[in-house]
Amino acid sequence: MNNKLAVFVLSLLFILAGCNSVEEGVEDTPLENQRIVSLIPSNTEIAVEMGLEHRLVAVSTEDDYPESIVDNTDLMKLNAFELDEEALISLEPTHILAHESAESVYGDILDRVAEATESEVLVVDDAQSIEDIYTSITDIGEFLNEKTAAERLNESIERDINIQRSIFEDRAESIDAFVHISPQPELYTAGGNTFISDALSEIYIDNAFEDLEGYPAVSAEDVAERNPDTLISIVGMEDAALAESIENTPGFSELAISEAENQCNISPDLLSRPGPRIAEGLKAVGRCVYE
């Protein structure tokens, strides 16, 4: 993940907004006539996994998965933090998938677009647990009149997570992990009440900062004091750059996480997005920690 995407991910984690809402609109739109706009990658991935890619007319500029979305030149790419109101209206959307993390940025625009186009708007809540991911998928399924597809997707994710849990349960140890979200000078991590922390617990990994809420900034001294067993980085650095960053962080040289074998460099999209690939992220983490 490049720096631009890293900033985007952090922005989503720390912007606070409102709760789930559905604007009144074209509730009875035939499925084949749906024109869906998704303003955050996790919602896009959910829609695609539900088999609704052909109904998408626009996604965010940060969407990078699957490749078919990236390569589709017919899809309009919208900057969710500088939302082009006129462009959005011109798409004549019937359904807009928004997200709590950025609703405060574009909420007023969506209100006007919904009024102009009679489109429906779903603001998906920020997930704080695996269960919340299932809830988000259920909400999207109901919103798009695809309840069965949502149920099947949830069952598939739950099954895949259970497989990962069973793979690693016999090798489970007391392992404390520092979730590395951004490098110095400002170290951010995942605390308690986050879906990242909840997901890691599924494969018997304890969060070294579980006692903190959300996605707090911590000091190098805070990390050194807790001396975690392993580092799980979702910054998106190359391995060499990550190792150098950790080595150059004051106070880290004497910690277990300074050793390469205790550093897990995970694709951020797998672990930072509350969506269908969370089990794939756990598989990557489990293999790194336990094998």
C-alpha cells in the first residue's frame, strides 16, 4: 500500500460520523435496473462478492480490488473525500453505499444527490468486530434486495474463519502482538473494540494494546514497556523498509519485534478492510506467526 492509500486508511479509521440510515427513495427498483455507487473499497468488495459487480456504475478512487474493478473503464472513479456532486448526479444512481468513517465529509452532498435523483443511501457503520462485518453484509444485502446472497457470503466468511481457527488451535500459544498501522514519528495501532483486534483473537493472538480504544497513537516507550512477542504490520512497506523502520525506532532494538522472524508484514487490504477477505488476512497472519 502506497503512502496515499495509507493516509486514506488512517483517515477512515479516525473520522467520526453518524449511524446507519436509509434515505427514502426508489425502494422497488427492479434488480436489473439498479445503478449502484460504492464510496469505500470494503463496500465494493462486499457487493462484488455478492455477485453485483455488473450493477456498479461508480466506485471510489481508492478501490484496487478485484482487478476487474480496477480495469473497468466504464466505471466512474469518485474521490470520496472530494466528492463531485454533479458527476454523481449525472450517473443517475438508484443506490449509494456510503460509510460512517467519511459520512461527515460527504453527508450533505449525498442528501442533495438523493433528493435530485430519488436514490437510496445506506451509510454502513464502522465495524468494531467480526460480527459487525456480518451485520454490514446483511445490511447491504437488505438494502439491495439481495438477502440470500448476503446470507451465503456471511456463511462463506464464517466457514473460512473457522477453518483458520481450527488450523492454528493446536499450535496456540500466549502471543502478544503489536499491530503496526503507521511508522514513526507517529505510531498508530489497533486497540480494543476494533474488528482487527477481534479478528486476531480468532487465531489466538492477543493484542498488546487491547486495553486502549479504537486506533490510538502510542509512543515507542509504550511499545517497549509492553514488549510484544510479534509485530503485525499493515502499513504496506516493503520487507526491507519495514525492518529498517523498526530498527531505527528508538527503544526497539532490544525488543523481540526487532528480529525479522518476529515481524509479520501483511498486505493491509487483507486486514484493514472489514470485508470478505478478512479470513485470507488471518491465514497470512497465522502462517507468519505460527509457522
